[in-house]
Amino acid sequence: MLLIKLFFEFFKIGIFSFGGGYATIPLIQQYIVETEGWLTMTQFTDLITISQMTPGPIAINSATFVGAQVAGVPGSIVATMGVTAPQTMIMLTLAYFLFTKKKKFRLMDMLLRGIKAGIIGLIFIASYDMFKNSLWPTDGSFEIVALITFIVGGYLYYKKVDLIRIIMIGAVMGIGLKLCLPLII
């Protein structure tokens, strides 16, 4: 029963995930964190971080991770199939009409243009929630380390430092803080 529910939750996410990976973040948050409670907000923030660092689309990486957390390897397979099934069906249907009928879908073009505007709002809301959760976790503490890292990362990005170097600097800062902070506090 859990595997079926996992499949359909990610199937719903797959249906409404227009606009790429970042547009799926609010949907995953709503269904997985708020509705089902399979992950906490902190785990969800970690999930998005891991999904961005690993190769592949965010939606597929997220589905695989959540499926594994909830139901092990079968859960990761089922969740990944659920999130990819709608796009597969849509692509096969469009390919059939485009390549066999040689017609242009004006309605589809209009729908996609309209959806793009809403996607920006969804991405902003998800980014705000993750930013807020990173700096002010649910226990009410203020994470000064996260704020400093955010400011340093923003400064380095503004100065056009190579993104690989920013990631490496962040890794060194994280390791250093993890090792030194317990000694200071």
C-alpha cells in the first residue's frame, strides 16, 4: 500500500512539474513534507542540496531519495517511475501528433507561456522557505554560520569567482567549522 501511495504522490508531482527541476520543489515540499510528513523541513532542505549536487534532474533525484527514505530500494524505484511516467506519456503523445500529423499546437504554446509566469512565483516561495529554514530552524535558533556562508558565497559570486572554487571554499569552510566550532563553544 505504501509503494502505491508513493507512486501516486510522485505521479502527481510529475504531472504538475512544468518548468524544470526548481519548479518541482514547492510541489515536493507540499506533498512530501506538509501533507504526508515523510520528511521534516530540515531533511527536505538537505534533500534539495543533495539533489542539486548529484547528476540528473532534481525531480528524479528527489523521488529516488524520498523513495529510499520511505520504503528502501523498492520505494526509490517506484517513486522514480511515478515522477517520470507523466512526462513520458506526454512526450510520446506529442511525438505521435507532431511527427505523424505535422501539425502545430497553438493551444499548447499558449498554455506553456501562461505556465511560465506561475513557475517564477513557485520557485520564489520554495527558495524563501528553504532560506528561512536554514537560518532559523524550527528550534528557534539563529544560525550565524549559515548567514556568514551566504554572505561570503554571495560576495564571491558577485566578484565572478569560478563556481567550482566557491564550492571548494564552502567545503573547506564547512569542514573547518565542523572541526573548530565544538572547540570554541
